[in-house]
Amino acid sequence: MAGSTAPKSKKSGLKKLFRSKDGAAAIEFALLAIPYFLIVFAIIETFVAYTAEQLVANGVDTMGRKLRTGNITVTSSAATTYMNQTQFRRAFCAEISILIQCSEAEIATPNKLWLDAKPYTNFSDMPTTIPMANGDLNTTGLSFAPGGSGTRNMLRAYYKWDVTTDLLRPYIANVGPTGGSKYFLIVETSAFKNEDYP
């Protein structure tokens, strides 16, 4: 009798083990946690990057409007509206400070935020491409020299936004030096003709 009941109890024990639901939720969560958190991080990373892009766009619009209307001028240092490049960069950084912080070192020597303001004879002369070299932003031709009253100008802002989630870098980052770490390049442009201010 004892010999005949042992195989039955062993079989019933295995059946109970396979039917048991204890810990199933924990195992399922462990299997799904990695893709779940990847999706969450992707959503957050993308949201923050595109929010920063919109913030830079608003900064370009605001500062471009001030140049266009003569609230910021560069021709006469005696004018109360005069701003040099450092002052203009500081004012631009104040416009985007909700999400992007510029240190005094960044304002003095650009590392992430680059501003380019120049006058052009005609709107058709304005560049339509991003200056690139070796897969990275080419900053050698960028300057701050907007024209005065009645001139046609273009204001461009470039910001190198670092992607924090390495797994998402290939999908979000769009620019970077050859062989170096890629980043999300934010580019915003405003083209306008200055008003005939005094």
C-alpha cells in the first residue's frame, strides 16, 4: 500500500506546483518591467527634448521681435537699447531659463548654445541649410552682427541637447562629431526686416 501511494503523491505535488499562481504577478512584472520602463523613459526623453525645442523657438521669436522693432540695437553703444553679443546672449538665456540654464561661462564662450544674427541684402540670400562639418555643427561662420533700421536680418539659434538615455540615443540624437557622442541639435530660425525705427 505504501509503495502504491508514493507515485500518486509525487504526481499530485507536481500538479499543484504547475497550477499554483503564487508569485505569478511578480514574475510577469519582472519580464515586462524592462520594456515598460524603456517606453516610459522614451516618452519622457522625447517630451523634454521637444519642449526644449519649443522653448528655443519662443526665445528666437521674442529676441527677433526686439531686434526688428528696435528694442535691441547694435549700431550705437550710446543708445539705451544697445546690446553687445554677451548682453544679447544673456537676454536670450533668460528667455529659455525655464528649462535650459546658461552659466556665465556658457554666455561668454559658447559650448551648447550658439546664436547667429546677420543682415542680408535680400531674403533670397539667406541660408536655408545648417552649417555642418565632419558630421557636427560648424560654428566658425556664426556671428552676432544684426543690421540697423530697415535692414533684412536672420536670427538663428542652435542648441546641443544631450540625450540622457543611452538606449534611446540612436533614435533621438541626430547630430554629432564623427566617432563622437551624438546629440539632439535644436535649430530655430527667424527672418525679418527691421522696422524703420529712429
